[in-house]
Amino acid sequence: MQLISPSLSSMPMLLGNSPAMTVVRRQIEQAAAAGMPVLITGESGTGKNVVAQTLHLLSSRRDQSFVQVNCPSLPHTLIESELFGYEQGAFTGANHTRSGKVEQAQNGTLFLDEIGDLDVTVQAKLLQVLQDFRFSRLGGAEERTVDIWLICATHRNLQEEMEAGRFRSDLYYRINVVSIELPPLRDHRSDIPMLLDHFLRHYEEKFGRSLEPLSSSVMRLLEAYHWPGNVRELENLVKRYVVLGTEQAIVEALNESEAAAATSPFIVDGHLPLRFQTQRAVRVLERQIILRALNEHRWNRRKTAQSLDISYRALLYKIKDAGLPRLRQGNATPCSPEENER
Ligand SMILES: Nc1ncnc2c1ncn2[C@@H]1O[C@H](COP(=O)(O)OP(=O)(O)OP(=O)(O)O)[C@@H](O)[C@H]1O
Ligand SMILES: [Mg+2]
């Protein structure tokens, strides 16, 4: 299914034909046709900004403006004037009148990126706009009416933010009329070859280079990797490959990431439930134990399973679940396939 019409082909394209991404595409098409407020969620690097732009381009507002506001990049004292604009003299330093992003998006789309980081006082004012589509500039008496399509995105869990009192539930229900949840890349690994191919061609053209297709052993590593940084990480990896020109650049980057995950296993976060954090810590610890045992036995999985007193099948499942490669990475010689079966 082609999402973007040929005239819009220069815009970022949402790639992926896996079942998970097919669901996302269908949701995008339905949301673009409905024109109701959309909330896009997903881990960092999963493509939330690409989806927001695609929604706009597929909607009836495609010829009007697409105005993006990055909520966390602005201090909360500034975000209100950024969103709603101000009249001359509204505050010290307001030497002239300025329209805000809400007004600039008139008849078009307003994309609030990382809305989970929006200050609570500004949330209240935004709620008012969504209730009656009216607002005033700071220091202004005139009430203005706007016609905007609101798209929001966040990598935060807004349910948890609401429970913690950091996000207004009435605003949540206004912005979350239609929700689109982007899967992490480790949940749609079948899209990896297509994404690799796309970014390879893109960066080869950009840097004027031509490289060998990736070897099957590196492809296997990439397909098994756990991708904490999702599609953005994959794109950066391909870029590195094109710039440095060797597959070793990819293998080293993956090794570094694995090593970093192993040295900082417990990300303590006071906002997350204890049960969730404990489960995550146990998984990280289990992964480290398995990795160490695999290394001790030169990645002979039968011997590793025996040493850990689990079945061979259970070990294979755990290797896959932990996002470990099926084969050892790096320069040291792994045991042979025949040896592995002994
Ligand atoms: N499905 C996809 N198809 C093609 N490119 C993608 C896809 N998903 C992400 N990308 C690319 O990966 C990079 C990151 O995407 P994007 O900025 O949309 O992620 P994000 O979810 O908004 O991340 P963050 O939460 O960090 O803001 C971009 O260069 C984007 O073009
Ligand atoms: Mg983003």
C-alpha cells in the first residue's frame, strides 16, 4: 500500500509492511479522514514525527500550514506566549505584538510534540482552546476563534502521568480521541531489511558512495539486536556504515551498545511502579548471566544450557527474548555449528 501520493514523495515516508506497521498505516488513513484529535505514542525513535507529518499530508488540510511545537524545548514561562502569542506591553520585553503557534496553525494542523512534558498551567489554557476553539493573546482583550487540527505525540505513559498528577485527565480525553501506538522496532523485526535498504540507498546517494550489500552474518546480528533506539538507531548505524565503509563499524556499535546495557542494568525511576522496575531488573540480570555463560562456553548453546540447568529449548527462547544474537559477535572464534550441537 502506497501511503504518500507521488507529488508528496519528497516528504519523509513511513516504511514497513509487517503486520504491526500495516495496522499503523490503516489507523493513519482512518485518522486523516476523520480529522479528530490524534495522540501518537511510542518509544523514542519509533517514527512519531513521521506519522504526524504523514497525517497532515493525507488530510484535507494538506495545503494549509503544519505548525510544530516542541514542548520540552521551551521553558514553561515562554511556552504560553509561544502558543498563544502576545500583545505589545503584555510583559516586560514584549516590545511588539506577536502571533502564537495556535494562531499560525489557523485552518491547518497544530502538532504538539512531547505533550507529556507540557507545564500543568499551560495544560489548563490549552484545554480551554480545545473546548470552544477560542483563545486570547497574552495581554489581549480580543477573543479569537481558531480552526485547527490537533495532533499530539509523547513517549511518556500519560496514564501514569495522570495518576501522578502531572497530566490533566480532562485534557487527556480531549487530545486522545484517536490514538496511534507505534511499535518498538524489536516488535516488527521483519521490517529491518526494508528499512536497511532504504537508509543505505539514501546515505549512499547523500555521501556519493557505493557499498557492498551487508553480509548475511551482519544481517543476522541486526535482526537479533534489541534496538533500544528503534528506527533512529538503525538509521544512525547505516549512516555510520556508509561513512566508515566497513561492516566492522556496525559490529563495534552493536557491541558498545550491548556493553553499555550490561554496565548500567538498573534504571531507577521514582515514577514507575516497583513491580515494573523489579521485573525489568530481573530481565536485565538474567540476560547478563546468560551472556556470561555463553561466552564461557564459546557460544556452545548445549553446554551453556547444561551449565545453567535449563533445557536447550528454554535457552534458545531466552536468547531470543533477551534480544541476544544467535551467534557470537566480534573477532573471537565461536564454536562450530557441529560443535554447538554436541
Ligand atoms: N517507519 C519508518 N519509516 C521510515 N523512517 C522512519 C520510520 N520510523 C522512524 N523513521 C526515521 O527514524 C528517525 C526517527 O523518527 P522520528 O523522529 O519520527 O521518531 P520519534 O518517535 O518522534 O522519536 P522521539 O521520541 O525521540 O522524538 C527519523 O529520521 C525518521 O525518518
Ligand atoms: Mg519525536
